[in-house]
Amino acid sequence: MTNLQIAKLLRAVAAALELSPGDNRFRKIAYERAADAIEHSSSEVKDLWDDKELASLPGVGESIASHLDELFRTGKVRHFDSILKKFPPALFELLEVPGIGPKNALKLCKVLGITSAHSAISKLEKAAKRGQIAQIEGFGENSQAKILQGITEYQGRSQRLLLTTAQTIADSLKDWMLKLPQVKQADTLGSLRRQASTVGDVDISVASNHPREVIAHFTQYPQKSRILEAGEHTASLILPNDIQVDLMVQPPQSYGSLLQHFTGSKHHNILLREFALKKGLSLSEYGIKVKDKLKQFDSEEKFYNFLGLDWIPPELREGENEIQTALAHGVPKLVELKDIKGDLQIHSSIDVEPSHDLGVSSPSQLSAVSSELGYEYIGLTEHNPAVSGHTPKQIMEIIKRKTDIIRNFHSDIHIFNGLEIDIQPDGRRALPDTALDMLDYACVSIHSSFRLDRKSMTDRVLAALDHPKIKFFAHPTARLLNEREGVELDWDRIFDYCLRNNKWLEIDGWPNRLDLPDVVAREAVKAGVKIVIDTDSHAADQLTYMRYGVSVARRAWCTKNDIVNTLSLTDMRKLMQGGD
């Protein structure tokens, strides 16, 4: 099950508890909190369970963890089944529609005769368009209209957006808003500002003393499909592909409080409120209340400092130990995009194996863009030639041809001669070792046989890393966000091997990878393993994906010293030659 499926299951249990006899408030809250934590986790919960790390997920207590253990072992949870079987499956599907709570969902199911989960929302939409909901006691025309609006929202949010998709939308909207002179500042909010790997909503905030003008300008955004709502301080648009964007406007003098409150995460804000309450303070989106007097803050830094805390970067606000760290003035200086000196996984148009993921940009185009980005070096890592289609002699000739092209190419920046090599199911590298001698370095990665058991998969990876020219393990979990779970690996063994053999783990900035996930990357760094951040680019314009790899590293609490490609060209040459 994916994280979204598990979160949906836990929310269904919470709803069933709300509808069941007895006082189930605290149990309901526990399930809802766990669902939120799992939905926004950058690691697959199944992988955390495999690693016996479920307890590391904020919001998942011992009881729920035991139920998840049963779910992963047997495919079902008897306790959940006993709670859910009392209600029609359609009820839990209707809860996906914004604005419909458990009681109304149950009533709609009973009155409209909706029982099947598969067609629940389409049947509800048809009933609303026929005016049937307005005739139900306790609903009326307004409720019916809100349900139709909620269905529209649901259809636009049925799948979480990749971070890159959400960020591109947000960047365009921020640029549009900043064209208005009355806008002093514009920011993203929520999981997007925290740079989570997938994002549910695109929320924008603006600092301005002129909310009416701001709302009017927002609703004139050229790329909108339609206006969903336009109030005094908030507005919502529907963009192409039914993506919803929400705007909030707040005066500059209290903007820092709004930014903190709506950046979240929910768990971070809960812990921050509890911390403030011990000081006799009350927090809100408008400021901090001190003895019934509201103190406003124009910046987040001042908001946190007033509480006696160092400012906590948004990427770290996940409800772990960030508050205690800020109290002890221990928040690290996180790696920044400007620290990156090069990109070591790039696929060029050099004809190594055209049938196997060939890049479209030439070394000249890639080096030109990399130079503009301020890099000192790049590495070209086309995929290995297919073993099944070439003899060892032909493979050697192909690698020699590539090597000659790079050696004879002159550029403003240095180009390392690399290769991305498939790890075969038995751990062999899909390249003769003699070919490695011509390369500056190589990385290995998994592109097949994703469902080996943990020990076999780990053995496979460690066998492939066992060569001096292999410098790092690329996109290590092989996950594809919203498509495929990551492989099962024994990370303790991987970390130990990397430390003893001076190997690195990659954070791949490709939009649907962002792999290593931040949770695993943080554990790697704690263990002392070095990280390399790459883009996996197949075209020159994709080199900008580095920002997303850096975001993952920041969420993993990485500093500049944890990342190998923050090194200068001189130091990187030493590393490539086997130096420390």
C-alpha cells in the first residue's frame, strides 16, 4: 500500500470511530494525526516498517504501529475490519470530498442509496445536479452547492502533485503577484514551503495593506481556468488540469505570524504551541498573545526569537526534535544551492547506447549551462551499453569512443568521464571491469528486478559497489513518486559499507525520484556517509533540478560539509583519484 492509501485507511477508521457509540474522541484524533504524518512522509511507510523505524514517524504511536505491522504482515487489520464493517464502503469514499464529514456522509449514503465505494462520488455528483441533495432534511440549496464545489476540488486534488509541478505553478503565481506594487512579499505555504517530495495544495501568501487590490490582481492571473472564490482576504483559483491555488493576504506587521502558522507542519505547530503554553503564551496566525495583549511580528525570525528559539528553516519543521535543537542554538547551517560546485550524474547525447535512455543535449550545451550555473565541473554518466546487444570488445570500443570525445572536448569547466551502470539481479555490473579503467568514475543503479527480498537486494548492491572506480550508488531506492515504491534494503549494512570503502549515496533531483528520501538521507548523514546531489539530467534545461535535490538534503539536515559536490574542482579531482 502507498502512503496515500494507508492515510486514507486510517482516516476511515477515525470516521468510523466518530460514528460509533462511546467517547472515542482521543482515539479518533490519534488516527487522524497518524494519517497526516503518513501522508506527508517523504519515505514510504512500508520501508520504515521494513527497517523497524515506524516509531520514528511523528504521530504514529505504539498502538497504531502495531496495527500497521499487522497490515504489512497479513494484508489486513482485524481491528480495523471490525470497526469499518458496520458502515457502507461508500461512506469513506465520500469523506474524500472537502466539506463532507462522517455524519453527513452517512446520511447521504442512506438517503441516496449509495453503497459502493467505486461509484460513490460520481453518484453523489449526479444526485446534486438533479437537485436531490437539497431536498434532504438538514441540507438545502446552499449545502448542495457546497457539495458540488467540494467535488470539483476533490477532482483537482485526487493525486498529490510532484514538488516540481507545484513549485513551477507557485513560482509563476508569485511572479504575477509581485508585479503589483502593493505587494510587499509573496511566499508559498504548507508542505510546498517545507519542500516535501509531493504536495497536496498550492497555497500562496502575500504581505500587503491593500487586500482588495491584491485579491483583484490574483483573480486576473492569466493562466486561470476560473475563479472559485474571492473574499476580503482570501481567494481561490482553478488552473488547467483542475489544480486549485489558494491565496491569503495579511498586513506586513503581522505577516511573519501568518507565514509561520500556515507553513506548518501540523505536528511542528502542535509542539510549538505546547512549548509556548509553558511560557504562558498563546500562538496564532496573527501573533503571540501575552497576558491578553497580542504582539505582532513582521518576520518569522522575530516570531521564533520571541519564544527564545533560533529561527527554524521550513524544511526542518516536521515535529521531530527541531524545537529542542533551536532552544539549544544547535540548528545547523543547511546546505544551499549556491554551495554546489558541480553535477555528477548527467546524460549527454554522446551515442553510448541510443536505445537506453540517451540524453538530448551535447557536451557543449551542457557545459555552457553548467558554466552559467557557476559550476566548476560536471560528470557525463550515460548508461552502459546493453550487455545483451554487444560483445565485450564492442563495449570497449563504445567506451573508448566516448572517452576520446570527452578528452578532446574543450570547455570553460572540467568534464569528468563517468558512466551509470546497471546492477544486474545477481549483483554483477553491466559493464566489463576492463572498461572501467578508461573512466574517471562510475555510479551504479537499479533499473530491474525491484522485488528481491531485503538481504538479496542488499547483497546485490554491495557486490556492484565493489570496485575503486565506483564512487556512488545512484537513486538508491529506485522509487518513482506516485508510481512505484522503493526497493527493500538493509540501510545499516549499506551505510557501514559506504563508510569503510569511501562510497557515497546520491540524492537524485529528478522530479519523480527525489531519491534518497530525506528520512534515509538524514540517517546516512548521522552515520557519517557522504552525499552527492545530482540532477540525472537528460537535457541541458533540466540541470536546474538541482534545487530540488538540495531541498531534499536540507530536509535531511545536511550541511555543506555533508555534500561531496560542494568541493572545489581541485578537491574533487583528489576524490576521484581515491584521496580523502
